Amino acid sequence: MTGDKQGFDRLGEIYKMMWTKTICSPLLVLLAGLVVWGWGDPPAATRVANEKQDLPEVTEGIRPKLTNSALPEGIPAHDATTQSVTPRWYRGNLHTHSFWSDGDDFPEMIVRWYTDQGYHFLALTDHNILSRGEKWISLDTVEKRSGGPECMEKYQTAFGGDWVQIRESQGATQVLLCPLDRIRERFEKEGEFLLIEAEEISDSVNGKPLHMNASNLEQLLRPTGGASVREAIDSNLRAAAEQAERTGRQILVHLNHPNFGWAVTAEDLAAVTRNRFFEVYNGHPGVNHNGDANRPSIERMWDIINTLRIDKFNVLPLFGLAVDDSHSYHGKPGGSHPGRGWVCVRADELNAEQLIGAMHRGDFYASSGVELKTLQFDTENKVLQLEIVPAPGVTYQTQFIGTRKGYDETTKSKEDAEGKPVPGTRVYSAEIGEVLATSAELQPTYQLKGDELYVRAVITASCDHPDPSFSGQKPQAWTQPVGWEK
Ligand SMILES: [Zn+2]
Ligand SMILES: [Zn+2]
């Protein structure tokens, strides 16, 4: 374990190195001042009651300290002391389905699509399964699920007779599903494209769907279940942490689509302090991204979650991913198509350890169509600045959103039109997640005033989304919360 002091010492060393070896450049200086975040040691898994009545009970599985401190063991830091490596943005999708579970195309067709679109990394995340070993699918299922014979025809045209394996078994024609290692041989290219082995842990708690993606696995993780949503989130995270420790790998777990089946509340996500990531945007049309009359949108939940985590529980905020959750690859109207949500991660190299390390530091943004050239938080001067890559004829609005200290803390339960309480996230004041500033510039900046618990930016394009997952959708990008370090 490395403590707070060592973290600051290391930052100091980086500065010193840069000046004394005269290798400093504005970029490197900025990099050293950038996010070097982490968390402390996990105490024993216990649960404690919270003193305040209205607050959720915190899961004490892990309490990542709210400090600008050292990274946990094994998470690589940016190597700002070497000139040879310049961190760059890598674009990837960490939520994808194929015929290995309920997607409607062959995995290598899907991988080919993502490489053709210029993605740098991809995780195939089928439900409770890794793409390993021998698995056959009947041609009947292929045609039924994909909507006709075209899927098989496209597959054979793309990959040819030597690659595609077909057999007759028990009176049915079957097609062999390609395992990940064979797909890797064909598509992975050092520095250009990476496949991360992953699954969607698809758990269920009291009839509610609880889904969590685990990326960079060595072994399948089976859903652990739990007496409550919070317990199940925590125990699945614990299982992933045990595998990470046993294998020495970095494993990234993120909580999927909290509003799907109205399964996970903002209070749940605030309370499970072991959890660090969730989907602020999921491209599946069925995930209730905007909430409904009685329940908040995902983005509103994010502000409630992070206000509670930072102000009440003194733990790190939750970071947000955008993902496709793609199932539907043949243009089915209303389907969950690929290409709607992704993350851009700033890393030194394209490998799972570096990418996951950068995500733990919050060095990434989520996008549904807006691209950023730069994104920096100067921890010294407390300035958040970014630069948008403009598309022709499109304008952009950036909102800096946060919660100020001394905000109105009152909450009440939601009531429906008849006055009956609606289970789910409580109603919080408008002072949580308020718009602190708005900019129409391509290089918006926000100077923190000092009373913010955190600040994040959301950038919205003026054009319509080319393939919306909800009506009226505009392309957006979401940066991670900053300014919360104590
Ligand atoms: Zn799911
Ligand atoms: Zn999924």
C-alpha cells in the first residue's frame, strides 16, 4: 500500500525530474498536475448503520479515501518522466453482445465492425459466459434471431468457407461460434486494436435485474446474488476483487444501466462504496436513460450519488462510462445498435492494464458522439478545461455541473399522482447537480470557486443524433467529476 504522503512525494519528484532534466514542456507540466487519484486500503467487509436518518446505509466493503493520493498497488501511473511515451486517447466500447448469449450476430462480424469504425479496444460481454471452448448455435436460431438468412450469408461472404465451420447434428444444421483466442489472432494488432476478455455478470435480486460488467478476466465470475441490491453489488465486486488479487490482473467492474427494470437507486449506488464505475449512458433503448415521471434520469442520479458520496460518506465519486450494450447488428428498428456509446481513455499504451489504470484515475470521458481533443484538470489552480473537436455545421453547449457546499439537503420520498409513495430514488433539491456555468466556446474552461463539492462537464451538440436510443437525443460527452480531492 502506498499512502497519501508517498503520492504527493511522487508528484513532487515528477515535477523535479521535469525541471532538473530540462525535459519540461507545457504538456508534461500539465500532465504532472493532472489527476493522480487513488484510494486507500480495503478494511474488513462490514456494514454500519448511518447516523443520519435519511441517508442510505453505507456498505463498508471498501472505503476509498477522498484524497488526491497514491494509486492502489498495481495500478500503473502515467509515466510522465519519460519522453518516449506520450499519452493519447484510445476509444473503446466495454459492453457488447454476440451469439455467445443474446446478440444477433457472430462475434468476429461484430469485432470487424468495431475495427472498421476505428475503435481501439472492445470487450465482448455476453451474459454469464466467456467466449471460450466449443459452442455451437443452430442455423435456425441464427435466422430467427437475426431476422432471416442474410446474417449467415454475410458471415460466409466476409470470412469464407475455411473459417466458417458448419455441421449437422441431431437433425439440425449448426454453426460453430468462434472463441475469443481465435478472434484475437485475426484482429488484434499491437498499438492499434485490443480485445479485452469480459462478461456481463447478470444477477437478479428479488426479481430485479442486476447487471455488472467485468473486464479483463482470467476466469468466469458467476453471479453471487445477495439479500438486497446493495449486498449483491458489493458481493459481486468482492468476487472480482478476489480474482484480481489472485491473478495479479487489473479487473474493471462497472454497474450497468441502473434504470433498467428500475433495479438500482441513486442511494444504492452512493452506499456501495466499493463500486467505482457505472454507465452514465447505455445505448440500449430499453434502459430508461431519462427516467420517467416518478424516477430521475441517469444523469440526475449521478449528481445525487456523487453529492452523497463526497459530502456524506467521504468516499470517491462514481465515474461514468458510455457504452453500446449492442445486441442488434442488422439495423432492426428499435434495436440496440452498435456505435452509440463509448469511452475515450487517455493512456500511455494500448493494453488492458494501462487502460484500466487510467480509468481508475478518472482519466477518461464518456461519449455518445462528441469528441474532445483535450481534457485537463489543473489540480493546482483548480481549472477544468477542454477542447471540443468540431463537426462541420455543428455548435456545442458545455454545461459545468456540480453541487456547492451548503446545498439544500432536504429530501422526500417520491409520491405518484394519487399521493402513494413510489419506491426508488428519493427526491432531492435542485441545488444538487446545479448548472454552475454554460459555455458555447469550443475551448470552454471553468475556474472552481472553492465552494464546489465537485464539478463535471457535459457537452451537447446542436445536431440530432444519427441513430438515437431515445427520442430527441443529441450527441454528448460527459467528463468525470473533478475538484473533490481533499
Ligand atoms: Zn444488462
Ligand atoms: Zn448487456
